[in-house]
Amino acid sequence: MKHIYLIMNSSRGAQYGIGTYIRQMTKCLEEVEAIALTIVELESAGKEVTVTFDATGKVRYLRIPEIPSLKYKWEFERYYRNAAYLISLYVDVEQSNIFHLNHLQHLSLGEYLKHRHPTCHTVITIHYLDWCFQLNGNVRRFHSVLKKTVGEELSKMEQYVLSDYIHDKRYLTGIDRLICLTMFTRELLHKDYDVPYGKMTVIYNGLKDEAVFLSIDARRKLKTSLWFAEESKIILFVGRLDSGKGVDILIHAFRRVLEEVPEAHLIVVGDGSYNRYMKACSGIRNKVTFTGKVDKDELYAFYRIADVGVMPSFHEQCSYVGIEMLMHGLPVIGTDTTGLKEMVEDLYCLPLVETEDDISIPMGLLVRWLVELLRKGERDHRSREKYEKNYSLDQMKNRVLNLYNDFDMDRDHLS
């Protein structure tokens, strides 16, 4: 019996990408008889360690409470050392145990668990790289920081990026296998972090196919039921409202789109800096709808009525929003940043312009593509084909099970 421990933080990430990943992984693993599954939630809201099971009794949840006063790195390291001890209390050493990490800050936890269970295996999925948030995904600037010599004066941001890089590079050497969500990440980790290719496997995120395709009349009826004009042409953005997602650029481009397609309407789904972006919509507020964070049923309704999906992001790994847009057959405009390029490179891929100090999106091309796709008003079969080829849940499940089987710890074949 293999026992998989999926380890995550009970935090904002649980509501977005990493939380979605854990839920999809749970769907992949809970029905496999040769696997026992434990979800470990660190920094949970409770006041004590709890153990519960889902309704089927198949999935165990181990929640380890947060310590609100933690501030310094050494305090978090002590927390992870203690967490390894607590997790170990619930580990059956007779089983083949795989500890699957999902946060880079948990790398030392993997080392502590390996020390307590020398025969275990450790895996980490690389959902993000911290420097991307600091540098807005600017690879050129990242390399510039890495070239700084010891005697050079560093800004606080550069100190943070360099310190984080040294930490991650040091601990990644002790992890048995890395799951990269994109080829971009695999290449970068090999070239810049010296991770051997043999330790890395590219497994794209996957989602269960829940797309519903409507007739023209059905789309119109759904559109009006959601209080949009029947003749409106819908541009859809889904994600956090912050600068890294390019929301300000999209709003600026949308102003220009309205000059050529006056029936265009922009739907912005997600939470974040509302005040900033609502102010940016001055004069066109009747053409922009901010929905806030919505449940899946309402979100999927927006996908069904949209004419084009836009992701003007400066950094992404393997975006679930992108997968949802592809699944629904939307024409998708994205950028050639980090991992997003692989999702849209043969669709509508905006080339970012990088310097060591800045990164920008070609506004004219974005406007032109938006206008063209709104006037066309059709689904894109290439999007749907890309989803079926790379991003289905079955594809993800098969690749993850193959990776776990590679450890060949108990010679049981998982199916």
C-alpha cells in the first residue's frame, strides 16, 4: 500500500491555484484502491491538531494549527520541524510513504520528514517561483540579480530574491522528484537551479471536463438572464485584481476597443483591488462589470456567454483559468510569459517586451486581436483540442500515477 500525504497551507492559496490542485489530485487518487490518502493542512485555523475523514472514509485530513505570532524565518523553520514530528505520529512505517509538498516554503519540512522516515520519498509540485511576484515575471531581471557579486550593493528587493533563490536551490537538491507544471519551469530549474532533468517530470494541471456548449439562441437567452444585453460582445477576465494579472492594461485596451466595437462589454471576475480598477473605468463603467469572486456554476455561465477570454498576465504557471477557457472552447488571448506561453503559443500569444527594469505588453496588438475576435464571435476549436490533448483530468491522473509508480517502493502497480 502506498500512502500519499498531500501537504498544503490553509491560506489564500487554498482558495485559488494550489487549493484547486489539491482538490483535483484528491479526485485522481481517492478511487485508487492501492493508495491511502492524507491531506495535511498546515497553519489551519483551529487551536489544536485534528484528524477527520471524508464521508467515504477514504480520505484522511490532518490539520495542524497556525501560530499567529510567527514572523521570522527561523520561527517558521521551528514550526516545520515540529510539524514533521506531529505528522510522523500518524505515519504507518509499514506502508510506502510519499510526502507530496506544494509550497516552496515547505522544502525544509520535506527534509525533516526525510530525516524521520529515511525510506520515504518526497515530491514537490512547483506551483510558483517567489521571484516572479517580486520581479513581475521578468526573467531577464532575475538573471541580472543572480549575476550580482558579493561586494555589490543590493536593494531590499534584490536581497530578498537572492536569499530566496539560495534557499530554494539548497533544499531542492534533497527532494526526490519535482513536478513541473510547464516546460518553461523545467528548463529554468535545470539551468538556474542546477536540478537534474532526471529528477523532474512535467505534468500539466488537469480539470474534469464540465463544458457545456450552447446554440446561438441558448447563449442569447443565458446572456439576457444574466442581465447583459442580447447584442453585447463579451470579453471575459478571471483572476485576482492586481497588477501582475495585467488588469490595468486590459481596461486601457478595452477603452480603445469600444471605439470600434461599441457593443463590447468587459466582465471582470475575481477579488482584489476594486477601488483602483473601478477608478480606472471612469467614463465607461456601464460597459464594465465587476462580479467579485463567484461560485463555479456562475463562473461557468460566464464562460458560456463570453466571446473571448483574456489573460494579460506577467507571470503564470499552468493557470486553471486558462484551462477553463480552453475547455469551453473560447478564443484565448494570453502572453508569452513563463508558463502561460505553452497554453496560448499557437492561439493568440502576446509577446512581452522585457528590459532589466521593466516589462510591457504590446497594447496595439491586444486591441487588434480583441476587435477581431469580438467581430468574429465564434468558438475556437483549437482551444478545445488543446484542452483534450494536454489538460484533461485523466491525463493528469495517469501522469501522476506513473510518477508515483516510478518509486517502485512496494511493487504494487497503481491503476
